[in-house]
Amino acid sequence: MPETESTMVPKYLEENMELSQDCKELIPTLPLEKGWVASHLHQYQGFWHTTRQLQGLLSCQNHFQAHHTDVLIVSTPKSGTTWLKAWTFSLLHRHKYHPSTQNHPLLTHNPHFLVPFLELDLYIDKPSPPDLSSLPSPRLFSTHLPYVSLPKSVTQTSCKIVYLCRDPKDAFISLWHFTNRLRPESMGANSLHEAFHKFCRGVSLYGPFWEHVLEYWQKSLEHPSKIMFMRFEEMKLKPEFVLKELATFVGCPFSREEEEAGVVEEILKLCSFDNLSNLQVNRNGKLSSGEAHQAFFRRGEIGDWKNHLTVDMIQQLNAITEEKLAQHGLRF
């Protein structure tokens, strides 16, 4: 009987997956917490990962070799990653695929397919590491890994890192909705209160959120030519300005002729939430790891936390953010 969407077990819930020897040896030594979707989260190098993600992380650290011309999109989960992938893919490939062309890959492929995750796609569930050396330059990848866990070749080469974060209140609400959509009905939903308590303690996918953001913020100040620090809110409020900044940072600035021809506006239109979320490929289908494409398109707005958080919750998150980040010059 073939697998259907309702009978397929998502890979992030597989408890009996085949583990690599280094992962088997490492897991018993790590702190353990109950997960948001999977049964367990393991704390490695100060951050929390599912078993499957941890195995991909270790493989990525051991085998990925960055090139000087690579571009790596890094983000905290649910910070606008799908949107930034679409932006960056369109920028880097606009001379091959004009944003208004009818055969543009974004019209037929989910952004996560076009810009694969290192630890969640390329280096996971594979009998041997992938050979990425022959991919055309510039190669474009993504990851949610904290800075401390990046493969050494990423930090030791001049490859570009584009880091995206979001107001922690919106990031939390989006993560809560997203993980509840991934949970089978038999598991029931995570309550807002339970998820909030975990998030504030730092127990979330790739969390603690604040430490993840702070690492990249500090590194971006030290190495501004290597790391571009972006905010979801700025992408929403001044998209044309931020898109031009991104183009310059990754080494493919818009020419005057392109700007006059409306290429910037065409990319923004192609990659808009309304356009991407209504494409058939994003209304149907799913990633190889089991997540439905439509799970990555919910609202894409600023301030949805106002519809969910109590006054006490807002004050608590604001206080944590002030304590962890404000002293370093970073505020939301």
C-alpha cells in the first residue's frame, strides 16, 4: 500500500532511525529535554537539537568544505527563512532567470528545495557525504546552526554569511504554530503556556534564541564584510532598501540599468508572501523530511504576538531580551 500524506511518519518523529557511531556515542553524554514535536531535544555546544538534526549537524561539521565564494543563509527558526531564501536565490540567479520569466524555478519549486539546509537536508539520512564540489559558483546553502557549531571551513574562509532574526515575541508565536502543525493528532497540541515556558528557558529548536542571535550579532560587528545581520522587520518595512543592501553584500549589486528597468520591484513581486503562498507548489507537496510546503506560509506579519501573548508573557519576554541583548546594543 503506497504512503499517503496521512500515513507517512515525518522523519523528525522517527525514534528508531539509524544513528552514526559518533552520534550514538555522543547522545548519552548530553543534557536531555522533552521536545516540541520530537520526543527529545539534546543540548550540544550549548544549543538544543532533535536527534535527527544532531546527526546532520555532526556530519556537516565533519564533512562540509566551504568555498570562498559560497553564500550561507543562517537564521533562527521561523524568522522569515523561506522568504530570504527566495530573495537570495532570485538575486544570485537573476541573469539566468529574469524574475518576470514564466519558467522561473521559484514558480515550480519550494524555496527550501532551491536553497537546501546543510544539516537538515544535504548531510542527513545519507549513507555517505554528498559531493558538492562541482556545483557552480556561487553556491547557496542555508542552516539554522548557531555560530559555535558552524563547520570550521565556514568560519575560516571568506564565504558570506547572511543572518536573519526576528522579534523574539513573533519568532516564538510562529514557532509555536509551526510545531503544532507538525504534531500528529495523536500527540495533541502543545499548549501556549507550556511552549512559552520552554522558550523562555531556552529549550527550543536551535535555542536558546537570545544566545543564537547574540553570537551572530557580535560576529557581524567584528566582521561586517563577512556577516550581514538582517531583521525580518526591516525586510517588511523597507524591502527595496534591504534587497539592494543584500545584493551588494553578496557581490551582485543592481546596475543602474536594472533599477531603471524595474528588476528590484520584479524580484520583490516574485518573492512576495502573497505570490509564493498561493503557488500550487507551496499549497501542495512536502519536503523530503516530511513537512508540508504550506506549513512554511502562515501570516508573515509583524506583531502577531499581540493576538496571543498575555501582558505578563510580554513583560517576561521583553525583560529577557533586555537582559540578554540590550547591553550589547541590540534591541527589538
